[in-house]
Amino acid sequence: MRRTLLAIFIVLQLATAFGRAAVSPELAERREKLRKNMPDGVLVLFGAKESEDLHEGFYQEPNFYYLTGWEEPGAILVLTPEVDKDEPALPQRAKLPREILFLPQRVPSKEKWTGRKLGPSDPGVAQTTGFANVMPAERFESELRTILEAYPDIYALSSANATINRIAPLRTIVDAFEPIAKLRMRKSPAEITAIQRATDASVEAHKAAWRVMRPGLVEYEVAAVMVGSYMMDGCRRSAYAPIVGSGPNSTVLHYSRNNRKMDSGEVTVMDVAAECGNYASDITRTVPVNGKFTPRQREIYEIVLGAQKAAIAAIKPGMTMYKTTPNSIYQVAFDYINTHGKDLHGQPLGKYFNHGLSHHVGLDVHDADAKEPLEPGMVITVEPGIYIPEENLGIRIEDVILVTEKGAKNLSEALPRDTSELERALARQK
Ligand code: GLY
Ligand code: MN
Ligand code: MN
């Protein structure tokens, strides 16, 4: 008993020393579900390598993180399908491990630069990783060859095709994106809590931006306030490069130079959100720089907001969200925009809504998507926009929406979006 307690103590100490959270049972459940969807194939998934990129640092490959929770570089995951123990045809299948995590050996000279890693023979490696079978990465190829004697197909992401072709040149490689995406699209309660957390921090960041918003500020100064807000709120990084686009830049969809001085009379699109605990949010608000919309800005804003409200009201299980699919909330938003208001030439505004309406949000801001109809537990954005370069006027409103049994729950509803509420919030700050 004392030895067991001592072992638990050592593992907890090691986990704490490495800054690792306890392994969630959800991770093993995800792997089990995936194995059921790959009856005849072996999954091979490569984690991200140590980053040489000084801009971003290490960022684990999201599918790898989803299935392992592992955040160190150079790891490899192999899963073999569940076996029917009575299956007489290929008895060697039953003897193979169902899952192996391969970890690279520690390299002390590299650790001087990028920190201590967990090696495959470190004490407590099984408990720390949540994998009963942890092997050194140099054994990956020989283990895979053995496993492939029992299975015909290999599931892998397309980015790994060259590596797999080299190891197993004659095998069929099935794209693993779809079976993994089908799982990732349906968020667990823990994932929804994580997205809500990132969303709450992003809501506060937008409010912080409104407190400083004034003519004469440079766009990146607003971005700095927002990023500072959520990083001080416990979020590690931005979910994507912050977009703060004023005046003409408000019409550039993924503008990220953020280096223009904002002027009175303009609107600024702020598409900025946090990533917290590896989960993203994605929120856009468009506000008048001087705190008051002009009549034309207000008119266009109200149309975008009307389209967003109509699309959110149309959300329910079974609806879709793409430009060309039936029962699409995109079509609801497009029709609203195209039947309200006109451009300076008397033409309908639909052509100024020049992007999609929605995408899934999760580990990635544009999260895995197997293009299926909406279901309870999916988390998507609803983000209509109208961008009229001729008027230097771009408006986008974007919220994060959980699909429920009955319809939709707006996870970012704490952030005002009606024009009068926005103007009141901006005025209060002056
Ligand atoms: N923030 C990127 C997007 O809305 O797609
Ligand atoms: Mn988005
Ligand atoms: Mn966005």
C-alpha cells in the first residue's frame, strides 16, 4: 500500500514538474470510438515535430491532440481495430496491442533550448501519457511492419502519405480525416465548457477594446488591448491572427496588418478571439470608431444583424450550413441580405456577402468538418457580413453557437450586438 501511494505520489510529482494535466478518460474513449470505425485498417498518426518557427512555437497537430492529449513533439500514434476474439481467420490480430504511443528519445542538448521532455523509458510514462504501450520512436517502423502483416489498410492523414508510402509502398492509404472529423464535429460537454471559457475571455477582450476605442488609435493598439486582456485572463494565445480593420480595411475579410490609424466617421471590424486550454473561440463585432454610427453605417449594420438573427433562428438539428446544400442557414442569411437595402447603384446587397456563413469551432478555429447536417453538440459560427469597398464600409457580426435539440444557444450572447447597445457601451467608456 505504501509503495502504491509512493508510486502515485511520484507520478503526480512528475506530471506537475512537466506542467501536465491529468489524463482525461475521454481521450481513451475517443480512440475506442475511432477503432470501431476502422474495421480493417491500422491508424497511423504523426504528432507535430519540434518547431523551428520562432513566430509561433510548438503547436500540436490538432487530430493528434484530440486523440492523445499529448503536447510534446515527435510522437506517433498507432491504433489497431477491435478484434473479435473468436475470429479464426487471423489469430495474430488478437495478440497485437490495440494502441501504441511512440515517443522520441530525450536529447539533452536540444532540451537546453526547448525544455525537458518525457522520454519513452522515463518512470511513470504509462500513467503520464495514459497509454499502456509506450515505445521509443525508433521502433515505429519495425512495429508497424509487424502490425501490417495482420491488416490490409492504413488510415492516415494525407500529409503523411509520403512517409507511409516509403515504409509500406504497396498498401492502400485511406484518408483518416473523415472518420476523425466525424468525432471532432460532435463536442463533448467538456469540450463545450472549454469553448465557452475561450468565448467568455474573448467577450471580455472585446469589451476592453471598446473602452479604449477612439479616433487616432492604430489598429494594432486595439489588438494589443484585446490579446493582453485574454492572455491576462489565463488564455495562452490567440485562436487566429487578430483582425482589426478600420475604414477601407473593414472590407478586407482576413485583414491582419493592423497598422492603420483609425479615423472618426469610420467603422472598425474586430474579429479577435482567444484560444484557452487548446480550444478556440471566434467573435467579430463592428463598431463606430467615434462611438456613433452614421445613418448609412447603421442601415448596413442592421441588415447584417437581421441576417444573423434570421440564420440563428433557423438553426435546428438537420439543417445545413453550406452555400450549395439544401435547408441551409447560409441561404437564410443570403436571402435576407439580398432582399434588404441597396448599394449606391440601386443593386441588391447579396454580392457583398462574399464568404461562407459558418464553420465549426473547436481545437481549430476552422474546426474539422465532415460536411454533415447540424446535430446537437456541434459548435459553429454564424458570421454574415456586407463589404462595400466603394463606400469603405465593411460590417461583420460573428457569434459562436451551440446547436441544441431545440435550436441554438449563443455562447457569445454576453457581448452586445444591437446598434443602440453598442453605442451606449462605447459612450460609457469615453
Ligand atoms: N476569424 C476567422 C473567421 O471568422 O473565419
Ligand atoms: Mn469565423
Ligand atoms: Mn472570425
